[in-house]
Amino acid sequence: MKFLSSHKKNMSAGVPFAPKKILPGTVVTCKYTNRHGESKAYVVLCINSDYQGRFHCYDLGEHVSADWMLKLGIVNSPIKYKGANANHLESTPQTIYESLRSVSKRGYKQFEHGQMSNAQIHLYNYDRR
């Protein structure tokens, strides 16, 4: 998790959110249990929350630096959800995927919704250095 601490410095406290309703370009923390029953915590950027019945995302902790996040696109104004803020990139899922793929092809993940737990959205400070 070589980039995890730099991302956590840029993230607000999380707000619980249903994985299927998360907007593309939102920073999310969650726990995922794989088919072998092994659980792991992730910090991901949502690409598409319900494409072909799965949550498509990109693992930020292992593959994308906080500095590189600044290059991804225009950030929408924070959106309010249950009294907390979150923001997302003003980009299509395909644009987000192609931008991140140029950094590393290995960070792409597909999660089954039923195997995700503790999904939380975050306000990500793209301007912080």
C-alpha cells in the first residue's frame, strides 16, 4: 500500500453509502471479501458502480499517487449526503478508466456488490499538496 497514507491525508471522514448508488469518480473506502473468504480494506476510485452487476473501480492505495490524482479531470463541487460532503470527477466512466489505465493496468478491480462491506464515500481534496 505504497500510496495509501498520501491518499488518506487528502480524504475527509467517510459517510456510509450504498455501493450501487456511488457516482463515477468518487473516492470510496470499503472492505471486500474475495471468493476464498479473505477480506481486505481498499481505497478506490469508483469507475462505474453498477456496470454488468458489479462495482468497477481502481485501487488507489497500490497504484495511483496522490499527485497523479490532480491530472484526472475537473472535480465537481461537493455534493451533500446526510450532512456530509463528497465530490466526484466530472468525467465519464470510460474517460476515468482510460486515464488510470495509463498509470497501471493492475489497479483495476471488479467487486461483487454482496461481497462489499463498510462502503464509505469521501470528500477528496485534490488541491492539497
